[in-house]
Amino acid sequence: MKAKAVKVVVKEIRFGPNTDEHDYNFKLKHAEKFLTEGSKVKAYVFFKGRSILFKDKGEILLLKFAQDLEELGKVEQLPRLEGKRMTMFLTPKKK
């Protein structure tokens, strides 16, 4: 029974609240690769110091990320703030 169990792999992608367009696209390509391999993706925005003031920027960034990956995966958990991290989970779509 243990041999037939599917192991769920979770890959993490970290953003800052002021992530630039090129860095965003670079991380987006990695997420696409992870989802096509069948791994779950945990995307999060890490707020340092006073950058916690930009909570809305972080949420907009994660929602844009989910929208760009819409054809490859679906959102398992919408962006949620936990301490200094805003996290969101994406799962690959079934083939």
C-alpha cells in the first residue's frame, strides 16, 4: 500500500513586495516547469521590516501570478497573511 501512495512534492517560490518584472517572469517560468512536472507550488511574498505596509502590493502580485498560471494549475488556497509571509498554494491541473 505504501508503494502505491503518491508522494506530493511542494516547491516554493519567494517574492518580495517590490519584485521587478524580469525577476517575476524568471520565477514564473520556474513555476510553469514545476506544475508541468506535477509538483505543487507554494508562492509567498516575504515582508521585511516596514515593507509590511505594502500588503496590498503582495496580494496583487500573488493574484497576478495565479492568473498567469491559470492554464497549468489551479489555486488551492488564496493569498493569506501569516505573520510576515503572504502565502498561496497552486496545484497542477489533471491531464
